[in-house]
Amino acid sequence: MASAKKIRESLIKQLQDKGANVEHFISLIDDYCWYWEQEKAMQKDIKKRGYVYNAISASGKEYEKENPSVKNALMYNKQKLSILKELGLTTDNVVSDDDEL
């Protein structure tokens, strides 16, 4: 399973292969990893509580409430894709680890 550390290393390697290993882009990779961790936390919450869950209103009545983690997970994923686009990292220009042999 992927980890934030492995993803960070992979993204940095992709930047190095492009000759774009500069501080600004490293900072974006750190942001990407933060969003990745947040998205994973939202996914865990969705698995635990579901897309909707029961809540208690101020008047004491039980009702179904949409899990905000669903919306947040989508937002985090969108930010990750935006960062990859900014870095110019797509499947079209990935250098496989096998190419180093």
C-alpha cells in the first residue's frame, strides 16, 4: 500500500527526471502529501460512518445527516490533481523505475 513518504519520494524523482527539482515544487509536493493524508482520513471516516449518519438536532430529534467527509474527500482529491497539473506530472511523462536498469 502506498504511503505519503513513498508518494513524496516518487513525485520528487519525477521532478528530478524533468530537471525541475526546485524548492517551490518541493513545497507543492509537501502540500500534495498533506492533501493525500487528509483524503485518506475522509475515506476512513466514510467507511466507518457511511455517506449519511444519524445525528441529533438541537430539539433532540434524530435525523439523517450527510457525512461532510464525502464532500471533503472530493475537495482534497481535486486539489491533488491541481497540484499534479501545476507540476506538469501526468501519465504521459512518467519515467518507470524499470527504465533505470
